[in-house]
Amino acid sequence: MNSLINNLVGAYKKDRVSEKLSEVRDQYSKEWYEHSKAFDERKYYEWMAKRVIDYKNILEVGCGTGFSTLNLLNQGHKVIAVDENPSCLKKAEKLLKENGYNVKLILRGKVIAIDSQKYEIKYKDLTFNQVDYDVVLVESDFINDDKFVGFIKNDLTEVIDGIVCWLLGTHNMRGNNSLFNTTITKNSSDARIFVQKRLYQICDEILSSGKGLNIIDRAVYQEDLVEMTKFEHIRLSRGTGFCIEKIKFVDYEEVGKDRGTKMIARDESGGTINTDNYQKVLVSTLSIKK
Ligand SMILES: C[S@@+](CC[C@H](N)C(=O)[O-])C[C@H]1O[C@@H](n2cnc3c(N)ncnc32)[C@H](O)[C@@H]1O
């Protein structure tokens, strides 16, 4: 009898993981929509899109609720955009359709609860013909989806001119994905480093010579910002064929306290820093595949 109850409780807790993930993803998408709408109004995405004006066909990693994608499309690019969060993708689809673009949305993730805390996501195979659409939105965890990366490598390497990954961030159940070893990846800053290293490695496999990878992050201004950023990206891209080509930055302001998801800055020991009184910047790093 006890083992039956334990099994039922275990099954209930497992179910809760999927439910909770869905709630958290939904909440994140609502907050990011507000935040990125304000960023769009302030023309930050226009500045970001100019960093990749020379690359016609773009693969966007982590498109969020679509304001970044919209600015790329408005600048004349064709886009394949991926995001791990289906709630974000649905909002992006609506926004881009409302703006007159021809959009294909591919949802393909299945959440599997491992225990009461951990989950993994299995993705279905995919295929699409990019020429039929202005933008294809794909549910994918870019750093953990061999099927998507395999499809791009086999069918689209020659088509993609540049990859962008702007303002990487995520919901607070991401650490419950079995992909992350939380004894090594202890906080959001460790997670960003882990993800960006993988990003450089995967983009190295996808992009052909001469093509570009553009990463834009939020940061606190410091005098040696350009040197520090270059140093950080040399470390992140170590072992790949990328060469750090151009670093640019621009001031930005966070949106109001009650709107959206703020930048989280950390000190050396991993503690959060209150950045309210610091000058904040968007930092763009363009790396070229040799
Ligand atoms: C802060 S939002 C930025 C969205 C968009 N780039 C922008 O600038 O508005 C970060 C997005 O990246 C997505 N993301 C984070 N890690 C990802 C990964 N490994 N694969 C796909 N999407 C990811 C999150 O789900 C989130 O929607």
C-alpha cells in the first residue's frame, strides 16, 4: 500500500514538473514581451540589426517574443529563428504576422519529467523549405538539439550568411533541464558562459568560411569594456575557427521596475550586483569564421 502511495505521489510530482515549466515559460514570455516592446520603441533593435546588415540570410538563436526578428525582417533579411520557449514563439508568430510577414511556426518539443525536479526535452525531426517563407520559427534548444543542427548542416549551411544571438537569457526553470549540471553551473552567469561556449562550437560547425556570428549582451560600462569583451570572447571561442572582428557598444536604459526582465550582473564570487546606478550598455561582438 505504501509503495502504491509513494508511486502515485512520485507520478504526481513528475507531472507537476511539466505543468510548472509551462507556467514559468508563459510568465517569462509575458515579461519579455513587455521588456522587448520597450526596447523596440527605443530603437535598440534597430541598432542591433545594423551590426549584421551585410548578412542577408540570418539564423537567429533565441528570438524571444519576436521584436528582434521583426527588426531583422524590416531591414530586409530572411530569417530562421529558434527559441527554446514555445510561449515566446507563439507571441513572435502573432507579432510577425500582424506586421505582414509570411511566417511558418514549427513546434516540436516534448517535455519529459525525469523526477520531481528535473526534466528533459525531446525534439521531433524537422524539415522545411526556407524559400517559401520570410521567417521560419522553430522550437529548439540550440545547444541541445542534434536534429535541428543536423538539418541546418545538411541542407542550409550554404544559405546561412550569419548567426545572431542577442540578449541571451531565460526563465528560472532552465536549470532544472538535465542538460545543466547545477554543481558546475551554479548561477545565470555560469549558464551564460556554458551556453555561449556551446554556441561558438555549434556555429563553427554550421557556418562556412567568411560568415559571421554576432553576439549582443547587456553589460555595465567600464573604461576597458572593449578589451575586456574581446578577452572574454577569445576565451569563449577557444578551439573554434572564429576570429573576433569588431566590438561596438551603445548606452541603453532598462525599462521600468515593474516591466519585464532586467539584466542580472554578478561579481566574481557569483553574487548579484545592483546595477541601478551604473551606466548600462549593449555590447556587440562580431566574429568571423576563418
Ligand atoms: C532575453 S530573451 C531575448 C530574445 C531576443 N533575442 C531579443 O533580443 O528580444 C532570450 C531568449 O533566448 C531563449 N533561449 C535561451 N537559451 C536558448 C537556447 N539554448 N536555445 C534556444 N533559445 C534559447 C529564451 O527562451 C529567450 O526567449
